[in-house]
Amino acid sequence: MLTDVDQDTGEDLNPAVAKPDSMRRLTTEDILRNPDRPSSLPLISKVDDSDVDTRRHVQRISSPERWEIKQMLAANCIDKSELPDFDETTGMLPKEEDDDEDIEIELVEDEPAFLSGHGRANMQDLSPVRIMKNPDGSLAQAAMMQSALAKERREQKQQQREAEMDSIPAGLNKHWIDPLPDAEGRTLAANMRGIGLSNQDLPEWKKHISGGSKASYGKKTQLTILEQRQSLPIYKLKDDLIKAVTDNQILIVIGETGSGKTTQMTQYLSEAGFTARGKIGCTQPRRVAAMSVAKRVAEEFGCRLGQEVGYTIRFEDCTSQETVIKYMTDGMLLRECLVDPDLKSYAVVMLDEAHERTIHTDVLFGLLKNAVKRRPELKLIVTSATLDAVKFSQYFFEAPIFTIPGRTYPVEILYTKEPENDYLDASLITVMQIHLTEPPGDILLFLTGQEEIDTACEILYERMKSLGPEVPELIILPVYSALPSEMQTRIFEPAPPGSRKVVIATNIAETSLTIDGIYYVVDPGFVKQNVYNSKTGMDSLVVTPISQAQAKQRAGRAGRTGPGKCYRLYTERSYRDEMLTTPVPEIQRTNLAHTVLQLKAMGINDLLSFDFMDAPPPESLIMALEQLHSLSALDDEGLLTRLGRRMAEFPMEPNLSKMLIMSVHLACSEEILTIVSMLSVQNVFYRPKDKQALADQKKAKFNQPEGDHLTLLAVFNSWKNNKFSNAWCYENFVQIRTLKRAQDVRKQLLGIMDRHKLDVVSCGKTTARVQKAICSGFFRNAAKKDPQEGYRTLVDGQVVYIHPSSALFNRQPEWVVYHELVQTTKEYMREVTTIDPKWMVEFAPAFYKFADPTKLSKHKKQLRLEPLYNKYEEPNAWRISRVRRRRN
């Protein structure tokens, strides 16, 4: 296409004539842009100079000058037309360019009618729930010390990663043409690109866990399945148990872990003919337990998993029309109560591991207590591994207690003489001492979480390696819920002759798992718990001392196979004075929004009169109601709205379900469906220890300027565009297992949307719609950039920071919303997305409002006026108040 240009200057004489796409030049951003990016917007928007000239004819006057001019105008000293900025066409002064940046958003202080006098403003105590008996004791100090040490370890690792990143040449991922090809050079570059995450990429200690090609160290037992069943303590009481269930509508069963109550009772009841009237349902507090128990029972029952015996967990249903014994998480049975409050399809319901007192189990207590009144033929069995049966019996109409005697041996309890500050180091020293000095027998060490367990495994492996080959082999096996199932099953395999295994586990090994061969237990005395903070409206994971009941359970693990020892890394006085008798039930220390939404959907509106075994704090209930009202799930009378009823249909937190439903109205449900699925799984990116810097480079390819939610979308879409390739995952350091799980979650959510006739449509390249949908669900998690440091949350002004792994870490936008807060070296925001502050008022008018520009906002009132720094004066020399004079 020919264009008319000025022969002297080269300028286009017809700039208004559009050029065809073929004439458009490729910019650097076009070349570097990830093809899977869900937006066609350029990475950096550029403003054309001509636009600036037409928008502003003269240089902008300063704010003080503008203020003076306004005062002179008000006093009629000058006329508007005399001003250089005066616009003759509109008769107005131009609006200042940074007006949008000065938007002030405030919280709406009006309470909904149904919370009148009980809302946030009237609550006296908004501090986190107290879950420690003695916050100033040695155990609390040890927990704080361990947090500080963990922080120090993370900082050291961060410095190592930065050093690795600096040492790797840039541009390794680009395709380049070498005019002088060097075979060795190309091989090196290919190696540095790290095309696979094979076993060689694992840290050395993890290679030993995965076991290479060896699947097992011999058989666990020589007994047949029938002989194994008959060897369990419960077998001798089979007839008595069936009679007790037949004669009583509700039965409390007490039995130690390993007695066979979870796997055998359902089969006994099936053999006795109870399945003729309906299914036998058994709940588990953890999905790992529900899946593994169902698999074992299917083997014993002689059927394929999913036929007569099956399981249901969130986003996964492994049952069929033939299923008569169904294992499930307690949350899944609670969801079934939404549809069928009387559970008409069940003949027997068994609430297993009830002593764990999860939030779902506690709600099921109240619901099933009413269901058995309405259905006299429904049988309810409540099982517990601890001896708090009297409380359960009193709650369930003085129900009889059936006790299964365990096959326990005496356990010697050993306490420390002085409190331990670094319990992680003390526990590893204890493990090594046991291994080097004690008779044969496996060791069980309790720690608080994945990061701590991985650190312990790594340190222990290096220390054992440094002792040389003469020392007997110590097989190190971690156990936590995020660990792949094939690695979890290795803990049940016996150690080879001449070796000893140490199982390093979370509290999952207290009652949910039975590991044979354990003779020694090392108990530092801590657990990681979710604790709700009413002030911030968020849950946080906190390391806390265990209860005395949990300490007894841990010690009991050493007496299953023979006489054992329990090494308690705390003093006897700490056990007596600093540990609660029983753990605080989850319902008293976590966010209740999802639970309240489900109860409302079941028609239970009077929550304060609901028959909880241990009632939650009124502050937590009120905060949950307030949160649901701000999400528009409840109306001004506290009743469920149509939106709220629809939100209750989705098996996830209310803010995620609100985000998904709003995406239908914003025509971006295709994208939000993927984002929600990716948020429902963990650890999308993999960072092998020896290739962390390279893994970070690969991850940076997917980073989106809008934030982490769209980055997750780009990862999933790229995997989809590469035909769900495993090789692509290895190349890009992405966890194939995680993406497949996200794909399964997406299918489940898609099924729910189809069932409710919710359209699934794509927004194409209009990513602002996706950002709006995210804002509609997570507006409470909004933060604004702070001039001094990081960001401040809008709800309580807490200082927070963008996580270093975020796509926005180096961008630092003005306004963001985040998915969750994580406390590590600082209070970090995870999964962050940029937003326009106006969206918060648009989507949450009951929660946010624009500040009155004629008044000082609450935020500005809190700002302290301080003079500029003067190095020649003392910090308080400028003060003229009595306070300053008194200090001097």
C-alpha cells in the first residue's frame, strides 16, 4: 500500500488512514510474547506523543499553583478565561491527570439489619482464638524459636537461589543459530535447559525414598487376607458388636488405632444383612484415609474398587449403583445432607475418628442427632480412638459405649530435664541416638508440616551420610498429605535385615495410620493448626503445643508391636501445665463462612440455637454472617438469596463459588473455571534443588502482567494446547500430577455448572472481565500500595508484601487482590491480581464505598505528619509538645 508522505520530513500526510495488518511492524513485545498468553494487550502500553499534545496544550501547572488559582477565582480576583489551562470549548479547567490515583476507598460501617447491634463495630474481642493454655510457657517459646529458625533457613535458601540465578547466562530458552557450531557447547546448553525431571533431578535423600526400581523389601506378612482379618482384636467381638448395633439406634465405639474398627465393622454389618435396607456409609476426616481404607476393604470384600465398595472425596467419586459400603470424607456426607437431610439412602452411618473433631464432623453430629429422631430405622455409630466416650454418650441421648480392647504393650515415657529451644535439631539428634544405641525397632518422629519434614529428611540424610558406611542403614521416610500415594505406601513396608526405618510424619500418623514395627516414638510436642483471626477475617496456620490426649496417642504408637519407648522433647512440667487436656475443636478456631452457608441452605436459620457439641464463639458466627452478606449470599434479613443458594451447590469456599457464578454474568466463565480448578490444587510448579534458578526462568515465561491468576490460566492453556503432554510438563518444570488433578476438578465443576444450566463462555482476549470476576469474590482481600513499605490491606491496614514467586513481584501495581496470606519471613500475599479500585465498590457496595472527597478519610486521619529527615538533629528534636520536653 502506498502512502502520501512529506518529502522533507517523511511524516505521513494521511495518518487517519488505517494500515492493513500486514503493514504493521512487529515490536519487541510481539516477538517475546508467550503465545499462550490469554490477552492480546501489549506487555507495556505506550502513549503516542501526538495524543499527549492533543490532550494537554500547555505544561501542567503544579498543585500549589492550582490551589492559589482556585482561591483567586473564588475571590473574583481573576477571570477563568485568563488562565492558560482554560478550555474554551467546555468552559472548564482540565481535570488533573492523577485524580484517579487519589481514589480513596472506605469500609461501609452500616450493619445489615439482621446484625443490628452485633456487627464488627460492636464486637469487643476480635483477637485470634486462644488455643494455647500458657502463651508464655516454654512450649510457646520453642514454637516461636522454631519459626525464627525456619525463617533463617528460608532466607539462606533464597540467597542461594539468587546466586544460582546470577550464575546462569540469560537467554538459554531462545532458539539461536550458531555460525560456528560447537557440539560440546550445544550439549551444555541442552543440559542447562533441563529437559526432564527424572529421578536424577530429585535431591539425594528423596532418591532413597522413591526406592528406584525396587517396589518393596519383601512381603509385609505371610498371613492370608482371611487370617489377617481374624487376627485383629475386633474379630473376637464380632457377634457382640452386631448385637449391640441391632439393639441400639446409636452406639459409641471406643477402640485403639489398629483394632480393626474402620475396616471390619462395615463388612460385619454388610454380612449381617444391614445393606438390604440401604448403604453403609463411613466418614473419614482425611481424604487419604478414605481412599486407602476403601481400597483395603475392597480387597478383603473381594470386589473391584468402585463396585460394592467405593469412596467419595471432593472432586472425585469412585462409586456405582452397586456400591453398598461407601467411605467418604466427612465434608462429602455433609454435602449429601444438603440434598437429603434424612439420608434416606443409608441404613447405617458410621462417623469414624470422631475424636478429631473436625468442623464437618461437629456439624454432622447436630444434623444426625435430628435425623435419627425422624428416622427410627437409621443406625448411627460414632467411633473414637481416645477415651472421651462419656462426652459423646451424653451428647447422643446417653447412648451405650462399646469398647474394643487394644493389643497394647507397655511404653516407657522419657521427658527432657530442660526445655528444648530448637526442637527440630533435638528430634534429629534423638533419632540418631536411638539408631546408634538402641535395640532393633523402627522409629516414628512427629513434626508439624511438609516444609519441616523435608528439612528434617535432608539434614538427617546428610548427617547419616557423614558417619560413613560402617553405620547401619537408616531408611528415611516422610509422610504428609501432599506426598504422592506410592511414596506414602513405602512406610508400611518392613525395613530390610540390618536396617532400620524412621517415619517422619505429621499428626496423620497419630490415629489415621497404623504402622507395624514401630518401637520408638519421638514427640517434640507440636502440631500445626488452622486458627481463625476475627480481626483480619482470615485463617492462618500456627504451630501450637499438642494436647495431653494427643501426647498419649503419640506415645501409644510405640506399644503396638511390643514394649516401646516414647521420647518426649519437653519437660514433665510442660506436659502438666502447658498442654490442654483435649485439643480445641476445629469449629471453635476456624472460619465458619462455608459451614454457615451450608446450614442456611439446609433451612437452619437460627444458628445460635443449633445443637453443637461445643458451640463456636459468637464472634466467629457473626463474622461468617457478615462475610456472606457482603458476598450477597444473604439478604438484609439474614436469609439465603438466590445467589447464596447457588453458591452452596459448589464444594468450595464461598468467595470461590461467588467468583465462578459472577464469571457467568461477566461472560468469562471458561477462564474462571480453569483458574478456580488451578487454585484448588497445590504446587503447580516444581523446583528441583539443583535447577531452581532454571525452573524460575521457565516459570517466568508464563508470567502475565495482570497477575498470578492469569498466569495459572496461561499454564493450563499451554498444557492444553500441547495436547496435555507429559514431556511438555517435564520441559517446563510443571507438576503433571497437579495439572491432571486440576483437570479432574474442572470436569467436576463443569458438571455442576451444566446441572444448573450455567453458561460456559470465553472472554477471549478481554482479560479485564476475568480480573473483575476475581475481584467480585476476593474484594475483602484487597490491598493498596503503601508509600513506605509493601502494601496495606483495606480491611485492617495490615502491612503485607507480594510473594517473591509472584508474577507481579517486580511490577508492584497500585491496587491488588490476593488469594491468601502466608506467614514466612514476612506476611506474604499469594496468587495476586491487579484491579481497578472502582470495581470494589461496583461488586461489593455493602462492604466498600468511595470516601467523601470533601472530608478527611479515616485512612488520612491516621497518617502522621512527620518532617523531612535531618541528619544534624535528634529524631524528636522537631517536637514542641510536653511529651518531647518530658523525654528530654
